[in-house]
Amino acid sequence: RQRNARRKQDKLIDKRQEIQNKFTTFDRLIKKWEKSRNILCISHTFFIKLYLIYRDNPHLFDNPKILWEYINPNERVMKFCKIFDLSQRVNLKAKRGL
């Protein structure tokens, strides 16, 4: 029953499973190449933000409410042209004035 509810809610252009597969593949490539090569990844800021959240929370797709801790709908997701070193961990938690 819960699975059917998820399918009904999955109305994004990219389906949840497709996004998860992209992240899994990207994560594997990063881990494989990070010690031997410099890696440049250019993507939409929202995709990068989701990937960074997923990297720190591998169960994100089982519990999407985790996003609430990281994304404040009243703020920009990231600054324009933000650069991240994917080998570093950064604090991505959203600041909330609640």
C-alpha cells in the first residue's frame, strides 16, 4: 500500500528511481576516480544539492522528509556558480528562523 502511495506522488519529470540511480552511479565514479584524477562536475545547483544531501544520507529516498533539514523553501538552494570540493564534507543544513 505504501509503495502505491509513493508511485502516485512521484510526478516529477525525473522519477525518484531515476534520480537515485544517477546518484548511485555518480557516487561510484567519484569514489573510483577521486584519488587518481581531478573531477569537474557541472550541473544544476538543485541536482548538486540533492546529491550532497544523498551522500550524507544514503536513505534519503526511503525518507524524503530528510530534505526538510536541508532545504529552506524561503531561500535559494545555493549561490549562483557555487563551487564544491566533493572530497570535503560541508554543513548543508538549512538555517531556519522559526
